Amino acid sequence: MTHSRTGSPGNPPPERSEQPAYSASEAARILALPAATVKAWCFGQKYRSNAGEEKTFQPVIAPAGASERLLSFANLCELHVLSAIRRRHHVSLHKVRASVQYVQEHLGSARPLLDTQFQTNGIDLFVEHTSKLLNVSRSGQQALRGDFERALARIERNEAGKPIRLFPYVHPNQQDGSRVVAVDPTLSFGRPVLLRAGVKTDVIVSRFAAGDSIQEMAEDYQVAINEIEEALRFGQRVAA
């Protein structure tokens, strides 16, 4: 279910991209991340120290709907950027958080991963700090930087620099790939869609399960066969 906020009297509602709309589990499926990772990054995580004392990791991302445990499209974009290093480098939560806080302080931004400055000096700041924590080689630093740049290239922004559309990876370990599937808060309540047709990927999956062929759907939506195939792959992964 999609949730939205109307705002209190005299206060405008939050922008659509900032409205709570996704559960942690749904965000995890869209981004091909472990649900536990999304929950820890957005809502924190309890753990026990070696001495048996219960402690809490503070979240890395400020969720749009903390009380409802819901995330916004903007949160989805932040998770997408962080997942770039999680997929290949498996950076631990506390190291990610420390590096985000470091960039936060230097950029003077509450949400540095969405700040346009992150695409310029922000990436270098993050890589520099994370490299010290991980003690990675120069080639490792270049890999970190490349992963961020590829992830950021899949976020479309408006003239003000705010994220308006995300092209999630169809394949979990994909580095580049097509831009067939998109998440846009103004389309289908922010659910993943086959962009050129404007139809939700779960509709593609349902039609395929009901016996409609890929060729038939390509003709119906006036798109290429490979676009239906990509939307079907994505939809099946999300539904799994």
C-alpha cells in the first residue's frame, strides 16, 4: 500500500519523492539488497558486544517515515547509492556510517548522498575516508569510485538537482546495463515500471504467468521484445 501525507494545516505536504511509500522489504526487493541490510541502514540494528552488553547501531539513512518504518523515493535513491559499495566490497555498517558522517560534515549537507556535490568532491571524500578504514589499495580506491559513479549515473535529476527517477539494476550484480525499468514517484505510485510503456513490471509478470507471450506484450505496448524480457526479469526477481 502507498502511504502519503497531506501535511498539517498551514504546512504543505512533503514533495512526492519525500513521502513514505515503501516498506524496507519492498525497497530491498527493488534494489536487490538483503532486507536485513536495508533495515539496519535505515532503522538501526541492535547487537551484543563481546561482553554481552546490548548495543545499537545508529541508522545511516534518515527514513521518511520512521514511526511507520516506511521509506521514501529519496531514501530509495540513497540506498541505491550505498548499495554500490555493498554489492562488491561488503563494507560493514559502522564503516559506512562513519564515512557518511565524514562527508556530511565536510559538505555541510544533511543528506550528502543525494547532494549534487557528492558527484564532484563528495565521492572523493567518501572514498578517501572509507579507504583508511578498509586499508584498500589504489586499485581498490578506483573500484570504489567507479561503483559510485555508475550508481549515480542511474539517478535522473531535475534542473534543481533533485532525484526524480531511478533506474534500478535489473541484474543484482550488474554494473551498467539498460534503462528499461524505472522507479518514478509520479508514475504508478512509485512502483517499478517498464518506462516506455508506463506499465508496472508486476503487470508484465502477471500477464506472462497467465499465458501471454513476450511477443504479444511487445506488440501491445509497442516496445521492443528485449524491453519486455528485461521488465519480466526484473519483475520476477522482485516477486521472488
